[in-house]
Amino acid sequence: MAPALRLEILARSRATGARLGRVTTPHGSFDTPAFMPVGTRGTVKGLTPEQVARTGSQIVLGNTYHLLLRPGPGVVRRLGGLHRFMGWPGPILTDSGGYQAFSMADLNAVDDDGVTFRSIVDGSAVRLTPESATRIQNELGADIIMAFDDCPPADVSERGDPGPVRGAGRRPLPGREHSERLSVANERTVRWLERCRAAHARPDEQALFGIVQGGTDEGARRWSAERVTNIDLPGYAIGGVAVGEPPEDIARVVRFTTPLLPEGKPRYLMGVGYERDILSAVLAGVDMFDCVLPTRNGRNATAFTPGGTLRLRNAAHAEDPSPIQEGCDCGACSPLTLEQGVSGPDEARKGLARDHFSRGYIRHLFMAGEMLGPILVSLHNLRYFQRLMSDIRRTVRDDDWQGFVRRWPQAAAGWTPSPSSPA
């Protein structure tokens, strides 16, 4: 029987640690380095599966905790599994719900056996353990499923407490308190991974990934990586970054941890999505990424471009005829010939086309509360990230990192390519 997942390394950069590959799953393949749009509740917010696919996305992500609450894994299974349920025929990855134990810390209690949440739907108690998180993911039917792990908060002993992490309920911890919490999380994550593997009922159809924790402490990262990778699995992830650390700490941890993961299996950096962080991780040898940034920012009128972000609510865009980004081929920036769905004789349809959507029009949509605004900017942002990843893959193959820096100044900010210095 074919394995549930296979990674083929197609090329390696001679100047950096980056690599080009293809991952094959029961629902098709995706090219790496890959960026996965987040479809937390079985949908990438505001976009149809066809629109997501047209951005160049080849794999999407769903979340076990949220799908457990609504509609429930049994409903998804009875309606044909997650692929059919959400209308996405390609590869899907599901997170285990372990991150929600961190991000919803004010709504849960963690112990050595699992996590008890207070439901965000009705306030009822919801219990997740390694066994139940794995069973739920077996029912959902994703191609890649994540082990249930314990994600500790950030260490703030050297820089002061910055307050709650954006979008999360867990405050960073200082000094000794953080060190003790990190040790507990590392040991718990390994024990829980063993329990996830033992509970995994569909190993021939679904690839279980283990998650390396350890915060920003390199000794703790090494400890976790050695024990997690000692458990033979189809792939491994770096978790517990982007939980309050500065970008330089994220880059350092990823550079340190990535070589500790098996060379012949996919390496996944969880929840990191800024262009600079993605590039740094790719240069270290990471293959997979996910983040809510493209669609969350799109819903808030913030567009990504190679030179930086645009805030389209700003009055400066009120009469701007320009597209979000010149040269972008997304559904918002690119002209389109309108043929399908236009009634009337053929003569009436000839040459009927629309121009790009202007910044002025998109600003109007947001100011008027029209749903098309978030849709258009989300489409652009997803396409932006997929164009970035496509260019990264091309650059890995030809090693033209100088050209990449010129084309993507925002992604390469602060980095000067050098044959002797990969990151």
C-alpha cells in the first residue's frame, strides 16, 4: 500500500539551505515551499474553493477545535468527509486544537491528560485529549493531521512584558516561571505524541505530524527535537513560535531547529506568515507554512504588496484609479473578459470586458460596508502570497537570490544574499 504522504526533493539551493519539493497525499500533490490558506471552520473566509484554487493555493488548513464545536466531526463524516463537506478536492491539513489551548488560555484548563475548554459557542465544557483530538481528525479525514501538543507562552524575562499576545489570551511569562512551564510543555508534548500515534486509526490514509516545542531556548528545542523525531512519523513541525517573540528570535529558533528535523520528511513552520519570516525559514530548509494574515488583513482593508502594505481605508485612496498592485494577476488587479453569464446576442458580448478594480472603488466598498471589499482584498492577498511562494520555488531552482531581493523587497528586508551566508 502506498504511504499516506511522500516528499520528493526536486532541487536544492547551492547558496542557501532552501529546497524545492513536492508532497504527494491521497488527495493530490502540492509544491514546496508551500503556503497554506487557513480555513478554520471548513472555509477560507469569504472565498469559494474555486477562488482559492485560482490564487494558486494547492493545500488548505482546517481546525479540529472549531470543527468539533460546529458542526461536529460526525456530521462532517456522514456528509462525506472534510474534502467533500467544504468542496475542496485537494490536500487538507487539520491542526489538532493544541494551539487553542494557548490562544484561548482564559477559556481553558490544561492538565497532564488534556485540556478542558469552555465552548465559545454555548459556554459548555469541551474536553480534548491526545486520543480525542486524533479521533476527531480521523473522522474529519484530512490528509495531514497534527499531534495534540502543549504550546507554552513566550519568555519576557529580558525585555519586559509586552502584554497579551495579539489574538491570544495567554500572557508571556517571566524568568523562572517560564522555564518551568517550558519544561512541563516539552515533556507533555512528547507523552501526548506517543498517545496520538497509538490512537491514530488511519495511518495508511492520513499522515500524522509531530510538533517540536521549546520556546526560544535552544537547549529546550534540541531536547524536544530529539525526542519528537525519535518517534517515526511522516513529517514534523516547528511549533511555539510567533507567540510573542520578536522576529529575530523567530529566525534564530527556526535556523537552529530546522536542521534537527529529518532531511527526507516535510518540515512545517506553524502559524508564521510575514514575508520576512517565511523567507528566513525557507533559507533554513522549511517546506510548509500557514497563517491567517492574508485573509484577516484582507477583511480589514489591508493589502500586501512587494513594497509593503496598503491600508485601503485611507482617504488618500478615495479617488485613486490604480489597482492594488500594478502587474498583479489576481481577480482584483487584473482585467477580465466578461463572457459567461452575460445575456444577449453574441455581438453584444464581443469585447465586453472590465478593467481592474481601482483602489478608489475598493475603498468605497469598505466605507459602505459592502462584502465585496473584503473578498477582493482577500483574493489579492492570497494571490500575493502564492506568487511569492512560486517565485521562491523558482529561485531555489536557479539560485538567483539577488533577483529575488529586487522583486520582493519587503520579503527580503534586512537580508543580503551571499553564497557564504545562507540566512
